[in-house]
Amino acid sequence: MGYFDVPGLKKVALAEGVTLRLVSGEKMSMAFYSLNPHAIIPEHAHPHEQMGTVLKGSLQLTIGGVEKIVTQGIAYHVPSNLPHGGRC
């Protein structure tokens, strides 16, 4: 159990125009992405489940081959080891 200062987390460049702040536990991670317009999150998979929400703008998110436009205030869940990626 812990508490995290999200703005204070280290930013990691994930891809061109994509930065990530990440909080990971034993079986789950929470990702805070910042994307420039038209930036792409390459398809990937990992053992942690992932949940997120769009705070501003929209994201074309693909989870397990199913594509959906996710807009501000919508949350999503990615099960472990399921391929996922997105485009701003």
C-alpha cells in the first residue's frame, strides 16, 4: 500500500509524442500518459492489469483487437497479457 504524488513521478518517453508516469504494484499498474496530437502508443502487452481514464481530449484505444474512441471521463480496463495500444 502506498501513496503517490503523480506530478512528481518520473516522466518516461514511451514513443514519439508520448510520455508516461507509472505506478506499479504486484499485479496491477496505473499509467498516466500524456500524448501530443496524433501520437501513437505502440501495441504492447504486460503481466499487469491496467486501468485508466481520459482526463482531457480523446484517444482511439484498441484492446484485444477491439477499437473504441475513449473520451474525457471514460475509464477503461486492460486485462493482463492482452495486447493494447492507442492513437491520440
